Amino acid sequence: MKVILIEDVKSLGKKGQLVDVNDGYARNFILAKKLGVEATPKNLNDLKLKKANEEKVAKEVYEEAVAFAERISKMEVNVSIKAGEGGKIFGSVSSKEIAQAAQDQLGVELDKKKMQLPSPIKTVGTQMVPIKLHPKVTAQLKVNVREA
């Protein structure tokens, strides 16, 4: 019997996959626990439409991320911090402070968890901060650290 899986089933397949299983296994386990539905022409068509819709939504999200990345790459954020002689900073500039500065200065809301700082910024000057907006899209934000 052919079955369309509604949820992931260990050792059988992933959600949305069409699998061929024994009739008894399908009736007594897959269909009984609502892990899948029988592969009728109507259900196959529904699956096809659902996959097409998911692809369309994923493409739109990707395109929005690319457009936002272009906007971010043209922006510049200024962060002021206390410093001593020779540009030595007291403390450091973290992703939380960069996100707050972007919100205040540019009106852009950036998630501090998506900023990929290898370590907090500890020097005065200009730094490029990578921000992961999408699994395939990473933007570069220019951050100017100045003495206060």
C-alpha cells in the first residue's frame, strides 16, 4: 500500500514523502496513529500543491533576505566606548550593543544572535560584522568604534 507520510517516521521516511509499506503496517500503525494518509489521487494532488506552496514561500523568504542584506551592506553604525591612551578600550563592544546602536541610529532591528562576531570588538576603528540573515545569505554591517 502506498502511503503519504504526515510526520517523520523513524526508519521509514520524512514528512511529505510517498512510501510503499505492507497493508497491515499501514492500517495498524501508520494510519491508526495518524502518521500518514493513504495515497489516493486527491491526497497526491494535495501533496503536490502543498510542496509547490512551500517552495514559493521559501523563495520569497530568500529574496527578502537578499534585499535586506543589500540594504544592510550600505549602512554604517557608530558605537562610542570609553578608551584610554593608544586607543585601548575599557571593556569591549558586543553584538548586543551593536544591535541596540543599529536600532537607535538606523531604525533597523537586527537579532544579536545572528551576528557572527568571532570575539567582542576590543579596538577603536572600523570593523565589518557578518550577520546571518538566511542559511544562504550573510550580510556585512560596517561598525565604527569611537572613543567617548
